[in-house]
Amino acid sequence: MPPTTTATALGDARIITAAELEFRPVADPAARTTVATPVSPAAGSTHVTLHVVRIAGGESFVPDDSAAEENTVVVFAGSGTAAVGDLSRHVERGSAAYAPTGRTLTLTADDAGMTAYIWRTPLAGATPGSDPILHSSLWDDTTQLRGFGGTGQIEAAEARATMNFVFWPGTGSSRLCLHCGIQQPGETFNVHLHPDSDEAFIAFEGIGQMYLRDHWVDVAAGDVLYAAPGVLHGARNPHTGSGARRFVTCGGPSPYDPALYSAAGYSSQVR
């Protein structure tokens, strides 16, 4: 459980680089685990909290009020287990878990430790899923959005990235979602906004750019983007040529934005 700290104000939007993350010890004085919280209502977000947790080898981490909220998690480095209620799975880099309201999320690191990004939000009256999927991976391409043209405020790029819907209403997620944007060299996930949702997503792999408000910003793996409702944002991989590699982002709007699923031809009804 993280200690109470003074949060850095987000304004209506901010990119927080990995180097700017402020890690502090958890409340247990015997633990070596540390946590940073770059996005939270205390810092100005409306709906979502984002933790970055460095779990020491053999230790466990449980988000505050985990069972009273929804939680999604992505393993950024290392390995261990992710338990959702009494269902536990081995996890490693790229693994993801969803903990619906009523089920506690517990992350336990293997001996070498584990770093994870955790998104949290209250259920806030949303309909709970009847049979949610609890464990997945960023690379699950079962359900995708291809060819997204943005929401019209900025001219769309023609080389368009693909987004995996990892956790979303179709997998039983009530309010939180987890999407994975895969920007191959030269591709863009076009600039858009969410009228009623906070956006919090991270650069998971590679180097690329994130659009925020009115311009593109260079980012690298571990950096965080926050955009309040109505703030333009996007992601692109401007690098091309023989040495270019894919640029991967993950996260999503909270609460989820039905317009994304409509653009992909899917219903946003919670299963």
C-alpha cells in the first residue's frame, strides 16, 4: 500500500517521462518495494489512478482498495504471479491481468523482481461483467481496431497503426479497458479525443512520439501520457529504414469510450 504523498499537478494533460517518476517505499517498513503514482485524482485526473510499481524479489503488492475498484495491470519487466481473487497465473513482460470490482489484485515478484503498471478506477455505477476474462497479454490480437482515422480535428495519416483490444466490454470489463497500440515503422494511431474519459497510456516498447494538445513529443519505453477529457492525443512511429523497430503503447480511456469499439465494428455492451 503506497504512502500518502504530494502529487505533481497534471493540468489537463502531461507527459511524464520514466526519468521523472518519483518512487517511494510502500507503507510496510520491512518491504523493499517502491511505487510511483504519476496519474491520480490527487494530481488532477478525473477518473483514473496509474501506479508504477517496482516489486522486490519475493514481495507482493496489492493496490489500495483493490476489491472496491477495477484494476488492470501490465508487466513491464521481470516476472512473477498475478492473482485475481483466488485465480493466480504466472506473468512476465507483456502479460496483463484484469481485476473486476469484488476481486483483489495481488502481484508477487519472482526472485529477480518485477515492474508493473497498474490502472485503477471506481466502478461508479457501471454494470459488472458476468464472466470477465481475467488474464491476457498485450499481444492478444483476437479483437482489433485497424485503419482508425482519428476524430477529425487533425488530418489523418494514411499509414495507420493497429490496436489490440485486450480488456474491453467484449471481455467483460465494466469501466476500465486495456488497449495495445502497435505502431510499425512509419505508422500512426491517429489523433483523437475522448469527450468524457481520462486517457492514461504508456510507451511500452521502442521509441516514438505521442501527440498531446497540439504537437508531437518524442518518448521512449516507460514514459506516461495523461490527457483529460477533450484533450487531443495520439501515437506514431516516425522512424523508417533498415534500423527502425516497432513502437508499442498500452493503456486506454477511463471510462472506456464506446466510439473506439464502434469504429472497429463492435458493440460496447458489457458481456
